[in-house]
Amino acid sequence: MDFTIKVENIGKKYIISHKQKEKYLALRDVIANSFKNIAKKIAGKKEPNPTKEEFWALNDINFTIKEGERVGIIGRNGAGKSTLLKILSRITEPSTGKFSIKGRVASLLEVGTGFHPELTGRENIFLNGAILGMTRQEIKKKFDEIVAFSEVEKFLDTPVKRYSSGMYVRLAFAVAAHLEPEILIVDEVLAVGDAQFQKKCLGKMNDIGKDGRTVLFVSHNMGAIKQLCNTAIFLKDGKILYEGLVDKAIKEYMTFSYSNNKINNCNFSGTLANSIIFEEIYINEKKDQINLSPSDEILVKIKGKAIEDILNFRVTLSIYKDEIRVVTMHDVENPVTLLEGYFESLFKIPNFFLRPGDYSVSIGGYREGASDWTFGRDILSFTVAEEWSKKNDFANVGVVNLPYFGERICLEKNEKYN
Amino acid sequence: MEKKEQILTIEAGKTEKHYWADLWKYRELFLFLSWRDILVRYKQTVIGILWSILRPFVTMIIFTIVFGKLAKFPSYDIPYPIFVFLGMLPWQFFANSFSEASNSLISNSNIISKIYFPRIIIPTTSVIVSLIDFFISFLILAGLCIFYQFIPSYRIIFVPLFLILAFSTSIGFGLIIASLNVKYRDFRYIVPFIVQLGLYISPVGFTSAVIPEKFRFLYALNPMVGVIDGFRWAFTGKTQINVTGLAISIILSIFLLIFGIYYFRKTEKSFADII
């Protein structure tokens, strides 16, 4: 019985209504629908409700996590990661199955849950601490530490509504970082804050992990997952596709996620995410798994649709390797209007430019001179095979490769360069 | 230090047994949320806590003029302001808890969708905050008694009983309306209407003695009737109490409390999914 978390046959079912326009249910609709249904019954017609459909966000999930394990949960948007965390943090109940948890759980699904804008920093530390499950004694004991970590000493008695967003996030994370549960459940909270702060958070979470506490961590940032976790669970469409060592899981995730050329639009964020729909992506017109040779010129084609005219617009393509952005390209040199309707964007990467390895492609676009943008991470991945030649020398260590161009001139004996 | 490892098991559809134990475990959160609501309520207001005195005070003056001076309802030798205020106190308590509780879940939706705790804490907190307002308003009553040199009856020892009755009615109603509001946001509009209407159909500005005999039973179906009449009866010793009316109130309030908790528990599981 050596486990911290044991999950058996967990499933979560949602009923989704297709025709629902309102964000919430209104009583008048319910009354109106009941009358309609009664009328139908009287008429003797029986038909299944076409507007409602069962949807299993999670299905038949089984796993065991040992004490001190740091587990990454990966998968595309909509794979069920957040639902799983919500069930394990008891926010929502599973529809089937059961799970057991040994020890105190703290879940951090959002930075600053329960922060009240009218209250001061000091008051919010206590409030947020209590919401995250700390006792008053614990908060008092850690108060100074929390304040020091957050770097907002001077503004402790200012209402947090006057804080800058950076200060707000720092204070919120400071409280969360001083939780001392046996099990810590963390959702994509690192997406906020600047790079330096993210580093600090990641460092703190690393410390927590090293203390022998169990960590469950959801992120789209594979770099963070690799750095923090020793095992990972790969979810796809509500099912576990792989569970095991973190490197293997990430590789599975990369290859499985892009098994066709369709682009999943859940991955896009930004103000223009609903104005442009990226539909298909091709590398060298190939389908499925993409294995390239260093000698291949890489031609990326994106097909999509603009819902409206977008002024001064450029589509971008970014290539990542190990979470480092190797290069970003534009489809047009100068921003021009993207006309309503279908479009194709082409990008070319010269041969021998990328060194062998696994790459991930992100696409997006933005309006020049305006703050409208859209961006989607990890749309597709490809591999550049490990073939070395004179044009990509194994010894050309670096992020990218430049084919040899150079010369050496040796001078005559006793001659000097001027 | 050797700590006994506690294993928590959650099984689909069988979370019932943890609930009440959890409620105890989360008692501190309960205090913190009440503390927050009180703090927030009067932040950025110029006269702060005085608002909870001013509101009933102004209503009292209006009611004294309308019911006492214009309509000339009987007040059994009790100075009309005191007479009205004794109705106002329990009514305001009920009305405040009811309207605060009905909105409480929605306004705390960010916590509900991100953190686990027994949800019943949230609407109950609103009732507690209203209770504090109630005690503050009690000070005005004391002031009025000094001003009019009115000495309360010995029956004042029964006041807490009626307060408990008001409390259980408020929580019962609050829980029902709070969970209904999560699913059907229409209740947001219904609640102010009920509160406004209730003020006039409850014996706040008059006693239920002015209601014709044949309608008394029907009138007593408003659970606040027994509470308000009882309050006045206990405090002044001069007005009458209708025993059947009181019995109906007690039964109704117990029923409301039990049904409220039952209904809340039943719908609570889906809050995080639909809020």
C-alpha cells in the first residue's frame, strides 16, 4: 500500500447543450421547454433531446502516485488535464470510480484565488492563506517570510486593487509558495508574470519537490515539465495514453498530438483568436509523421480562413527546440490586409539550417501597430534526422547550423598581416 | 513526531460522509470569510458602520409616520418608533441575510471553481454578517428605550428564542435561494421583489391583530409573522401572541432549515460545474 494518490476508474461526464446561447440557464427557458415537452408528450411524439449530449471529459483513468513523486500532466487543451486536477482537489465530483489520497492536499489552480481588491495586502495574505488551507497560526508564523518573498513590504497596507499586476501576482504566489502540504496540485499558474518571476516560481517549486513532497503539475511548457517532474502522465481525449518517465511522455505527446494535418483551434489565444481560423498545416506537402533530412529544404504551408478583413496583418511561424525559440518568420515582408475568406501562407527554411533534433512549430499572427494578435503553441512537430555531412558538420555545435563558408590564408614565412 | 496518516477516499456519488467532518475542519475559513465580508462591506464608505444604523433608522421614521400618524394603527401604549423598530429588527435581519445569501455563491464563484471547501459556508457567512448588523441595530433600540423611558418586559429572556427562529428561517430560505440562483439567475430579480413585498405583508408597521380573524391562518403562513409578533411580545409584554401562528412559524422554520440544507446538499455537487 505504498501510495500517495491512487486513482481507480475515474470518469467525469458533462451534459453539453448545443443550442444554448445564454451563458447560464434562465428559468423562463426551463418553463418554456417544459411546456413544449408536455405538448410533445400529449401529441405522443417521443424523440431524444437533440440539443443535449453526453460528453466524457475523463474516462477510465487509473494511476498510482508514490510519495515524493513529481508528476507532470500533459496533453492538449481539452484533453482533461484540468478536469483531473479539479477532481483530485475535490472541487468537482467524479461521475464514476474512486480515488484515495494520503495526506494534506493544497491545490493551486489559479494565482490569487479569493484575493479581494478592496482589502490590503496584509489582509489578503491572511484571507488567501485561509482559503488555501493554512491555519491562522501557520500564516502568522510565515507572515514575514511571505512578505519578504513577495517584495511588496512597502505596500502591505494598501488595498491590492492599487497594486500593479506584477505586485499582485508576486504577493499571490508568495502565499501559495509557503503552503506546506504533503501533496501540491498546480495548474498552469506559471503562465502569468514576467520571465524572471517565472524562474523564481519554478525554483521554489523545485525546492518543494526536493523536500520529498508529492507534486502534480499541469503545464503546456514542456521545458518546465522536464525541469520539475520525474514522471508524467499524457492525456488525450480524456484517456491516459502514456504514463511513465517524463522524457518518454513528452516524446509521446509530441508525436501523437500531430498525427494529421488538422490544426486544433483550442490551442489559440489572443484577441484575434476568433477572427482567424488556422485549419491545416503541411510540411513539404507531407502527411503524418514528419521526418526530415538536414538536406531537405523545409516548406511550411498553412491553410486558414479569415472571418473578417484584418488590416496590417502578418502571419508568423515560430520554430522551437527544447522550448527555445530558434527562429520566427513572417509570411509577408510588409504588413498588408488579410482579406476575409480563405488564405494560404508559405514559409521557407533553407536546407542545412536546422541541426538534427526534435522541433515544434507554433503559428500566430498580429496586426502591426495595434495590440491585436493570435498565437498557438505546439501546433506540429517534426524531426530532423541525425545525418551529418560536410554541410552540417557534427562539430558545428549551436542552436542552428550554417553550411560551411570560410577560408584560411596562410602567409609566407616571416610575413606579417597588416 | 509520528503522525497518523489519514487516507481520504472519494468515491463517485458517496461523498456524503465526509461533509460534516469537513465543515468542522474548515471552521477557520468560515471565520475568515465572515471577517472579509464585514471588512469589505464598509471599506470606502464615508460613515462606515453607521450605515447599518442609518438604514433601519430612516425606515423606522417613515413607518412611524405612515402607519402610526397617518393610518393610526393601534400600538398598545408602546411609543410608535419602538413599536416599529421591534418589527424592523427581525425583518431587516431576515431581509439582509436572504438577499446577501442569494447572491453569495455567484459573487464567490471564483473561489468555488478553484478551491474545495464545504460550500454551505458561503451562504451561512452572509447570515452571520447580517446577524452582526442585527446586534448593531439593537443599540438603536436601546437608545430609543432610553429616549422614551420605556422599560422592556421580563419576557425579554425569550428574545433569543425568537432570534433562533429568525436565524433558522433565514438560513433555510437563504440556502434554497442561493442554490437556485446558481442554476437560474432569474432569482437575482425575484429576491429584491420578495424582500420589498415581504416588508409590507409582514407585521412590521402594525401588529397582526389588525388582520381580520378569518385570514389569520393564511397570514401566519409567512414564517416571519410568528417571529416578529413574538419579538414584540417578548420585548414589550404588551402585544398579544397568536399561539397557532407561532406554532406554524416554528414548524415552518424547522422545515425550511431541514429542506434548505437538504436541497443545498443535493445541488451543491454541481456548483463548480455550472457556476
